[in-house]
Amino acid sequence: MKTLPSCLCILGFATASLGGAGTILLDNIGPEDGSNLYGGYGGANQIFEAGFAAYDVGTLETFDNPDGLGAVGVQAVVSGWSGTAYAGPDGIEGWVVSFYSGSGTTGAYCSSLVGDLGYYNLLPADVTYQPDFAPNTQDPAMGCFLVTPGLGGGNDLPAGLNTVGLMPINPFGANGQMLITQVGAAGIAQDPDSIFANPAGGFGNGACTDNLGLAVALRVYGGTPDPCGTALPEICPADVSGPLDEPDGYVNVSDLLAVIANWNAQGDGTFRPTGDCAPHPDGDCEVNVSDLLAVIGGWGSDCIAKGACCYSDGSCIDDVAEADCSGSWLGNASTCGECLSGACCAADGSCSQATADGCAGNYQGDGTDCGSVTCGTAPPNNTCATAAIASDGENFVTTVGATTDGPADFNVCDNFDVEQNYNDVYYTYTASCEGIVTVTLCNTVDFDSRIQIYADCTFADQIGCNDDALSGTCGLTSEINFGAVAGTEYIIRIGGYSDGGTGSGTFVVGCEEYAPGACCLGTDLCQEVPDQLSCEGFGGTWQGNGSACADVDCDPTPDNNACADATAAVEGPNAFDTSYASPSEGDPDDTLCADSFLDWGGSPDVWFSFAPGGDGTLTLDTCDAASYDTSLVLYEGDCTTKVVVACNGDGAGFDGCQAYYSAIVNHPVTGGNNYLIRLGGWNASTGPGTLTVSYTSASAVGACCVSDGTCAGDNFTYDECVNVLGGLWADGALCADVSCPQPYLGCDSSDLESDMVGTNGYVCVCPTDGFNTDTDDCNGGANQASPSYTAYTLGSYVCGEASVYVDFTGGTYRDLDWFTNAEIALGGMMTLTIGSDAPKYCLIYDLVSAGNGGYINEAGYYAVADYDAPAGDNVVLTGPIDWDTTWTCGSGLETYTFGVDFAAP
């Protein structure tokens, strides 16, 4: 679900200066007058108090360190987040500086904000501030300041790509939310390497997200680190010498003699004197009394780290040195209680006890045993050596029972932080042509698939891979294209994103011969080339076999990218695509739709115009299951006089749509006036879509259903039915042909299921403001950190309650309720009933594919209709359709009644 704070994660990046402290490895901050920065806007960046730890977040920056210099200085420009309780730097309790290995969505920061290459946890006294470094255009009173932490002697970093973060330790409850400033001025290249890292996932956007095209205010200086700036060894820092003048694993006479021999020696920035072993944790770069006392205090210590040695069959030995462990050593002071094992199902259906890493099959989970699981046999093409034959056309595939046979090498395309292709099966394919082979599982399998292509079973030459098809219309299923030589055999490896995430279906193979066509080289140049491979070899964009430059426009910018170039919309569907659009002007005013998550955020956009033939109502929607999260604005006037008359971020009431779409329903329009339609995306999302336009004349008549559930007549206009009678209008329909919704009369006690009630007599206690959705919701389903569901009896009617509330982070949430029933997972034609005094969803939701469908009631009515649900990992999802903060429990409360049953034949 969306929350208000999640808007922060997609904002920008920047940096500042140390005043000549070393070689600049990264500088987004630029001039010391802050002129390159867009103060008050940026990326969420904060270590919260313990109660909000799931929201710990860093907006980070990746930089190149070709010479392997150490980090001797770092700076950032930060400010408070407008609208929160941030009062200024005095409320900050400390600072964290971290350096991480990796980049993109696979770096170490995806699992922890504690840097694996370097980590500084600093007090406020360890940093210096320069206030008012850059103007804060969002909220001038909050300021925007430069922070320079003291890193001591610096930190060793490896050559190549490194990632840096500088985050305030700031209590949200007392001092609000903070951000790191984005680069906004001309002349600074927007950075494709920034990352939004929220390892615990509190913001709901995953552990790592690329902030493509954004940059934030960070600066890093490199140089030769002072060895005294690094921490002493955690184990036996007093072991400073031995017979060969190197630590030998014991604190004894050799260490005492080393301290005496180097008495009063001091480091000069290039070395730590032998014998400096105290005080903990960093020493003082001098050999003195503290070091002598440390040696005496540690006298006779055995400094060799020991812990548990865990073997692949689950057996374990405690108190073993790493060098003596022939299994997996679990670390210093570890115990065999940390050696976890479970049942391991082999390809032949046999079972053995093993650790997860030691299982050469399907691991059934920690703590399982062979007596409690049933192992099935693997498909015959479970290994590459036993690959089945695939041919052009449709081929059957199942990974049910398959083990993971191939290497963890899913790293040449987007792998979403997982390098293995789990539960894999294999096919050989002999190319039927000299050309481009397509292998697609797009919406033809029932699991989160992956696909890889190899030259042979050595796996040495991986030709390509795909997790989620790049078209964006295939959900979590896969599709890949590769150049093939006619008559050559290729290996197709099909598996899944997660261990145990198996399923069945079909895949289609096709080969299209190479042919001449047009190749776009940038946006201004088109060249006709012999084939697709030639085009891609030039770094171009292939326009298709047989295409000609005379027919190709290489500039993908939409023709209606600006208001002045708005396309005249027609009644019915109008295709659009914002993938290559740009932001045409400033963000629109969202006053008329403040609770609908318009959240334009500098979105690229396109424009349509519409001129109604007379007075009437206009309905606009972007409902399109293959589209993206849109935002929609309707203006009245021309491009110079236009005024916002309606807007919407997340709409409701339409079937077969994407998860979040936009809708403006029955907006009154005046004949002869001009209307402009502006289409963008939630927080700058982009993609293709469909705008459907429906115009109804004010004189049109139809059936009018009134509040008692009867039809008042056939000849009512929209105004007469809706505005005079408060009814529901059906354009052009007759009473004989409509089924009027029945009024919702509230929850009846007979609706309550004895095994489903909460402490207030409903299914679940209504969340109030300050509620923690992650941990406290009694049936919060997939939105929780640990999902929880309520069992449901098919055919029963359940009385529940739902709310809209402001959770403990300050974000606005909807209380969604989740119900499970094994029969619903089978799919089929089902009758869904939902009633409430407020509009509510009743959906059949697939937990794996996120596909869903169902109905929404009109406020004060029941909705009853049939829905043909596909088989899947289905649950029933109910809850408010929007974030209406005028409700009364927490920020809102409404009862509802729902029921689901198989439809009558």
C-alpha cells in the first residue's frame, strides 16, 4: 500500500566540500555558495529511534575509486522534511557514516545500513555544521546545512566502485524526518548511481531502489589513511607481537617486550607504533601506560577465535578454531544452536537431514525433518545432462519437484538481489533460422519465473538471462531474445526467483530471420543496416525487420509532450506513453484531490484536449491492466488560462485495472468550453497506458435507482437522478434491465462468525492513529512484515470494520483485511457481495502474481456480482478504496459486510 512517507524515497541527491582535504572521489555539492543544490527537496535519509527502526533509510551515492584510496573525509548537505516535527540540528543525537561494497540494487546496503567497508557512529561533537549552506526552497524556516564528520585517520577502501552514506541519528518522535538535499541547478549532471536503501522495508518500496536520474549532496575525499584511524582488533588487541615480530595468538612475554621496546613511540599519520593496543576501540597512536596495563590485563590469553563448526548434515562441534573446522565455521563465540538444519528432498524423492547450504535438492525449511515432509520426484529434465527438447511453438514446462542444479550466475541482468535460478529445469533448442530467437513465458506460467540461455552444459558461456519481461506487461514472468546461428544448439534453463517457488505452464519459442531494417542512433540519426545485431553492435535501437528510415521517427518524445501540442481526445480509448516524455511544466495544484495520491513529483507528462458538444458529464480513466501507476489532471481553458477543475491519483470503481490507476468520474462540463487532460505518474512514474474518455449529454436519460433499492423510472437525466434524488444513474438503461443496488443497513449480529471476531465484536480491532501496521494488525496480510490472515468459511457473511488512520511514522494508511480459504485458491466463477456506508473493495487477490479482480460498492449500498477468478494463491481482500481522513475511528471507521461463494450454475 502507499503511505505518505513513501513519497520521499524517490527524491534526489547532492554533495559538498572539505576544503582541500584530499583527492576528490565524489562531489555533487559543487560551489560553496550552495547554488547547485535544491534545498528542502531530496531523499529520505535517517536512522530512527528503536520503535521506528524498520524505517531506517539511507539515500546513498556510488562513486569510483580507481586507485584504491582511503576515505579521509566526507560531507553532506541535509535539512528537515517539511511538515514534520523537525526543529533543527540541536535535536540530532549523532551521525552514521558508512562505506559499502557493491552498487545498484545488489550492494551490501540492501541488507544492512552498517557499512561492510567502513562504519563510523559519531556523536554530535564529532561533526561540524555550516548553517544556511543552501536556500531551503521547500520550507525556509527549516534551513539547509552542511555537515562535516570527523573521520579520524580515514578508512581503507578497495579500488573500483564504492558506495557512501551519511545519515543523521534523529528521533522521529521528537525531531521529525530528515532528508539529504538533491542537486537541482543547471550544469550538474544528474546521477544514475544514487540508491534509496531501506533494508527493513518499512517504506514499502523494497530493500533497495535505484534513484535513476537523480543526484544528492554528498562529497568524498580520498587519500592515504592513517592506520591509527582504524579500530584495534576485536579479539586480544594486546597480542601485538610474537617470535617472528607478528601477533602469534597469545598475550605473553613477546608482547610485553614489544611495549617496552617502543615506549613513548607515536604514530605520524603513516603508521601505528607496535604496542599501541589501548584504549579500546581505537587506541591513541602512542605506546604508554594504557598499553602496558592492557598487556598485563590480558596476560596468558588464548587469542585464537573459536566457535561452532557446522557440517552439511546438520551435525556440529562447539569451540573450534576456524582453521580446524572442515565444515562451515559460524564465527567467534558462536554455538551449535546456530547450526540450523532441516529436511532435504533429493531429485529421486529421497529425504535426508541437511543445512540449507548443504542441501543438494529442495530444502524444506529450518527445523523440519523427513518424518514430517513428503518428497516428490523431480521432472526428468531436472539437470542439464537430461535436458528435454524444445522446438518452435508451444512447449510444456513444470518445475514442481525440481532441485536447483545450475550455478548461481544470474548476474548479467537485473537479478533483484538474488543470483540463483532456483528449482531449474533444462531444454535444448536447435535454432531453426539465422536470426533472433524469442523464448517467452509471458503470462503462460503460474510462478515467478526466471530464464537463462547458455551455449552448452558447462555453463561457461551465458548468452543472456531475464527475470521479469522488460515489456512490463508480463508481471513476474519472463521473456528473452538472443541472436542465434541456424542449426546451433542452445541450452534453455527455466527456474524461479525463490527457492520452492515452483509451478507449471507453457513457454513459446520462435525464430525470426535476420533482415535489413532501420537503426536509430540517438534521437537525430537513422541508418539502415543489414540486421538487428549490426544495429545493436553500433549501440543503436532496432526498429524491426523491413523497417525503413523514411518511416521511422527516432525521437521517442511524444508529440503531445507539451500543452500547446495536446492531442484531441476521442470518446473511447486513447493510447498514450510517457516513457520518453519530459516534465512539461510545474507540478499541478492537488488541492481538489489532496487525499488521492496525485503526488506528481516532477512527473513526465502528456496532454490531450476535449471539447464537449454540449453540457453534460465527462468521465476519464486510465484503467489498463498492462499500464503503470498514473496521475490525472483535468483543466478548463486554454494553455494560458487553464484552471484545475478536477484531479485524481488513485481511482476506484473500474474492473480489470492495474493496481493503481486514475479516474475522474461524471465531472460536469459545459458545451463550447475547452478542456485539457494532463497525464503523468505517481512520483514521476512513467509507461504506456490507455485514457478512456466517456461523455454523456446533460439531456441523456436512463434508469434511476434510488436509496430504497427500487428503480424510480427510465427517463431521468443524470442531474435529476444524482443531484435531485440522490440516486444511481444508468445511462440509456431501462428499469426492466437494471438490478438496483440494495441499501446497506449496517452489520447484523447474525453475520458474525464466532471464530473470527475481534475484541470489539468485529473481525479486527479498528486501527487508531499511532497504530503500527507492521506488527499490530490482526489480519494485515501481505502488507505486514510477518503476514497474518483470517480464516474464512466460504458462503458465510462476515461483519467487519475498516479504517483510515495515521500510523506511528506519520503516514496515512488504509486498514485492509485479508481472508483465506483453500477453495478460493482453486478459482472459478464466484459471487462477491460487499456492502458498507462507505465505498469498500471486495477482491480476489493472488499473492504470487498480485493479479486481482472484484467489486466496489456505492456508498450506502451492497454490490453483488459474479467474478471469474483464475486459480492461484488466492485470498479475499477487503478494505477502503481510498484514504478518506474524515472518518471517525483513528482517522476513520466504517463497518462492512462481505461474502464470497461459488456462483450458482
